[in-house]
Amino acid sequence: MKPYLPPRLPIKLDYSLFARELSRASFELGKLELQKKLPNPQLLIAPLTLKEATVSSKIEGTRSTVTDVAKYEAGIVNRFSDVVEVANYRKSMLWSVDVLKSHDINIDFIKDLHNILLHGKVRGAGARGKFRSEQVYIGKEGDTISQATYIPPQPVLIQDYMENLCGFLVEKRHKDDELVRAALIHYQFEAIHPFLDGNGRIGRLIIPLYLYKRKKLFQPVLYLSGYFDRNRDKYLRTLHDVDIKGKYEKWIKFFLKAVETQAIETCKLVDQIEILMKDTEKKSSSYMSPYCHGFIQFIFARPFFRTSDLMAELKTNRSTALRMTKKFVSLEIISKIKLKNSKRHFYAFEDLLKIL
């Protein structure tokens, strides 16, 4: 088998083969976009990235849960070492949301994204932020290159391919629907396989970031990893079918079904978070503190935390932070937790963790 050289973008497509799926996906995406009318829509990004980071990383074989990641961010040593990978995914997304307000998705952005994703003692950390300089192949563990199911382009071609991909990302004259373009972008990135590790996670991150940058989403809260994970074999098979048959329409059809399904699921999740937000505000309405609103925003972003985390976020002293946590515990909004082998106390926003 020789390295596969995917055609450069754009691609000529037969829209009639996925017209119905495109209509349905666009309709559900539009309903998700309406969530921008919420009183504080930016609050959604923190809890939803926590869930997405866990699910997307799970496709790569990690075992950490949403709660594991929340605990890790509060400084607790977790049972699984892969929790660092999941936490890095979340950091990558939150960093991207801020950067894309003033920058395009280009090669430097993608390398920086990869650099954050592989920070610390994680798989592939030695080559983070750099395109691969060696030939790799995809196959079962222990397979030789002659047994590979896929061999991506040679390293010398990566820069050229990525320049073509990033040009397609920012080009506004192409007539393809944005969802169709997102499907093509995801396939092309995975086919190029520009990094030694982390390609799957970066490729899945780019989908909502692209739609957010193109103003199809008010926040990058459409996460397809849930659908890809539940249909993992079909996800990989439809991607690979493009390599073998050169037909993109079947992959796009699958992708659009994922968009439709996950947009519906995300809307339900947003509704649950909104209800919890209103309930939390109602429960705490009797607490007259200038920090109350900030505290509520904080626990939706950090559902597992230490007193020191709260002090740093609200820029307040320890006595004020302790008084607030005591009040929110008494209102049964958060729970005080004492872990084994630790002298410190932690607090958990369990209602949010259950939703996620």
C-alpha cells in the first residue's frame, strides 16, 4: 500500500445524495442557535466543554469521567493518568473561543491548539505543536506498514496540504453549505494526519470552532463526539470509504445525521442547564452578597473546587469565601466533601455534574 493522497479542496459534490439530511441538520442547528437568546449564553461553554472533552477523548481510549476531570482541575490526584489528556482538551477549547474572536483558523492556530492538547505527561507530548516528520500508518496494534488499513501523505507534503485546507477554511466564495464544508474539513484533516498524535481530537475540535467562526453557532457548543462514539465503527468506516472509493457523499450524509442528532441532544442539555441555573438563582435569592452572582457563574464553570479556587476567581479573602461556601452548603446548592488521605475540604456542585 502506498500513501494516500487525497484530492485538494474544494471537491465537486452531488448534493441530491444528502439533500434531506442537510435540510434536517440545518433546521436543528438553527434551533440550537436560538439558545443565544438565553440571559447568559456564554455560561454554557464551560460545562459543555467539560462533557465534550470527556467524550471526545474516550474515542481515543481514555477512561476518565466528567467528575474525574472536575476533580483534577481542583488539584486532586485521579485514578486514571489519562485525565490530563481530557483536561487539556477542555483547555484547548476554552483557549480557542477567546482567540477566534480576533484570529482565523490557520496553520499557526492549529499548531498552538495541538501544543495545548499535548501539554504535560501525555501521549505524543514530545512532538507537540509540530507537524510530523516521519511516515506513519493506521492499523491494528502490532500491524506492520504492509498490513496497514491507511497510510497518510508523506511528511514532505503536509505543509502544502495544510495550506490548502486552511485556505478552504477561510475562503468565503465557495458555494458549499457551511455544514457540508465542515464535513469536508474534518475528513481532509484526518486524511492528512498532520501530527504524530492527537489528530482525532484536533479534527473533532475544529468542527464546532469552524461553525462558530463562520457565525453558524453563537458559541462552539455543537459536539459531535457523542454521536461518533456511539457509532464508532460506522464513523471510522465512512471516513475510510472516502479513501478507498473517493466518494464523499456517504460520509457527508453520516456527518449531517450526527449534526442533527447532536444538535437535538445539545438543546436538551442546554435546557437542563438553564433550568438548573434558574433554580440555583432562586435558591440563593435571599443571600444578599455582592459576590453571589459571581459565585453562581463560578460553580457552573468549576463544579468541583477548593476555597482557594473561589478566592482567586472572585478576588476575595478567605473569610468571605468560607462564608459564601457555608451559605451555599446550607442552601443545599453545593456539597462539602472530605476526601481520604487529604486534609483539605472540597466542594461539589453535584446537580450540574449529574446533568453532564
